[in-house]
Amino acid sequence: MTTTEQVRPAEQTPDQPSWGALGVLLVGIFITTLDFFIVNVAIPSVQADLRAGPAAIQFVVAGFGLAFAASLITGGRLGDLYGRRRMYQVGLALFTIASAACGLAPNPGVLIAARVAQGLGAALMSPQVLAILNLVYTGRHRTTAFTAFGVAMGFGGVFGQLIGGLLIHADVAGLGWRTIFLINVPVGLLALVLVRRMVPESRAGRSRLDLVGTLLVTLGLVAVVLPLVEGQQQGWPLWTWLCLGAALPLLTGFVAYQRRATSPLVDLAMFRERAYAVGVLIALVYALTTASFFLVLALFLQQGHGLSALSSGLIFLPLGIGYFVSSTRSGRVAARLGRQVLAAGGLTVAAGYLLLAAAADSHVGWLIPGLVVTGAGIGLVMGPLPAIAMSKVDAQRAAAGSGVLNAAQQAGGAIGVAVIGVVFYQALGTFAGAFALSEVVLAGIAIAVAGLVQLLPKR
């Protein structure tokens, strides 16, 4: 199949969609999200085993996110041009091979290179998932598919630290931290076997990749994300400010070039749809709260309370329970509330953050109510948001639109980590005080998300 009109297998009907495609696609989104977060708990083990210095460890963590964020828009466009299933397969294969390389890495240099390759593979996979779901499933089935997407992505993020802690604690075959990467290999191979059988192919038509646009947007995103990821750790040296200064002309030049390009990397006409334009903005602002929240919570638990990776991972369970309950019901809530489901989610997240701030000086057990409420709020946002943002994006631009949406989330995550990192470390008289102040700031951002939701179309 080579056109967007032919996205369903012959035996599938709109009333009886094939759910096999959903399962295979969710495998990819789960393992890529998991690997974004899981590596944090392995840092002490990696340092000891590979004799890695602080700079190398920073790039082990940041290399994945940097490659992922910088390549998402290009990955989405490649799917539109050359086949979304094909690019999903290529990305999954690259991610699986890179995971094996991470697990077998003999030194920090190989591990960093493999993490970058993982990020590139994830950038090829992720935009195709939303695009294919948007094309294959319609009506109530689309709601179900996007809800499942939010559950899978949220589980990878919420339970990343717990899964990592359990794997390292189990020390299967004496592999220690290597198991957090090697576990991706059998999962990835199984998904590769099934993807061609289960997932229909689609593409937007014949055209050429916009190489100039690709170069401009990649350099622009690197110039934004790299200094934000590395700046706090390195004390904001001159090169970080030079990069940030270069980002504006690079991204401005990218937009200007897209306006006159005959085959643009990003069709700016997508932003004429208010649901998409506002949806991307909401995704960026909401992402300010997610990675930064997980960061300060992990620091607070492990350094403030002295918990081990496994023990702190177990504290994430209430968050996961709240997330699971709300995310599995978010489709029904969205059917009743429409766009306001996102506002309800943002306000619930804000309430959870404020409960956590109030409990910062107490026993760690008093964090549990705030974690449950926060998880519930996250679940009300993560499932419906992609569906609402992508609802008016036409089939010809589905993967490119998904790539931009994902890139906005990654950029927002990097900005959030930088901003909240400054708040946390500047207030570090005590860990409890720094954590409480960070949660109050995050609550304010979550409330702003609820305000932005009002800019979405009512229907």
C-alpha cells in the first residue's frame, strides 16, 4: 500500500478494526519512553563498572534525549515520504541494535555512541505511531487507540525508575545495569517480526526530503536542547549562551525557508488549524512539568531521604496507580468534557504538586496522597492531548505533524529541566525546601496549561 487512502488491511472494517497494529506500535512507544527515564537509576553502577567520569555520565543520559529531540521532525517527514510502517521498522531495528550495543558496551565512549543511536531510532519510530493511529482508527476506536497510547507512554515514564531498580537489584546472570538495555533486544526482535504482518503501510506520496530545512531545524533544536541539558551541570559556561543565541536565527531561518520551499519539511498550513497550533503549544508548556518533576522527585528521594534506587522506585508506585486509573478512563472523560478534560488534568496535577509541597518536611509516606493525585492528573492529560492536537491534521501530513508535536514535548522537557533545576539548586538550603519550592512553581505551570486549554476550539 502506498497511499494514505489504503491504510487498512482488506479484512478490516471501521466497525471491526485490527487491534494487532495497536499492540505492535505501543511496544515501540513504551520501550523508547522507558529508556528515556530508566538510565537515571543505573548511573552509580555505570560509573563504577566503566570508570566513567562526570562528563561521560552526563552524555550517557543526555545523548539519547538530544538525538531524539533534534531528529523528531525529520523522522516524521521521512515517514510521510517513504512509508510510515517502513520508517517504524527502520527505527525499531536501529533502536534494538543500539540497545544491544549499550548492554555490551566495554567503555563510556561506546555507551555514549549507542545511546545517541538509540535516540535516532526512537526519533524514527515515535512520529509514525501517532500518525498510523490517526489514520487506521476512527471514531470511538480512535479514542480507544489514543487512550492506549497515553497509557503505554505514561507507564514507560512513571515506572521507568521502578523497573530499572528491579532489574539492577535482580542482577540477572551477573549483568547488573546492562540488563536495563538488553531487555529491549528480545522485545524489539519480536515486534520486528510482527510489524509487517500487523501494521498497514501508508505514505503521503512521492516527493523529496527538504535537506536545507532538515539541516536548519536539526541545528536549531540542538542549539536549544544541548545547552539546556548540559548547562546546569556545567555551570552555564559561555558556549551554552552562544548556542542559545544561535538557536533563534537558525529556527527563524527554518520557518522563513519553509514558507517558500516547494516540498517543505513542515507544512506550515497545519498551524492554521487552531486545534493543532494550540495543541502543540499546550504540549510544550505541559512538558515543562514532566521530566523536571521526575528529576526533582528522584533527587529528593535518593539524596534528601537517602533511599536506594529500588526503594525510591517503589515510592513511584502510588503515582503509577493514580496514572493507571485515570488514563484508562480518560477517553470516557474526554467524551463527556471535550477539551476541558485537559483543563481538569492540569488542575489535578497542580493540586498533586501542592500536596507534595505541603508534605516535603514530613515522613516520606506523607508523599503518597500527592503522588496519587499527580498521577491521576497526568493520566487525564497524556491520553487525550495527542488525539485533540492531531484531530484536524490531514493524512498527507500525519507523521510530520506528529513529529512536530513530539519535538515540542521534548523541547519543553529540556526547558523544564533547566528552569526547575535552577529553582531547585538555588533553593538548596535543605532538600525539603528546594523540593517544596520546585513543586509550587510546577503547580503554577500546570494551572497555566488549564488556561491555555480555553484557546482550543470548543468542539
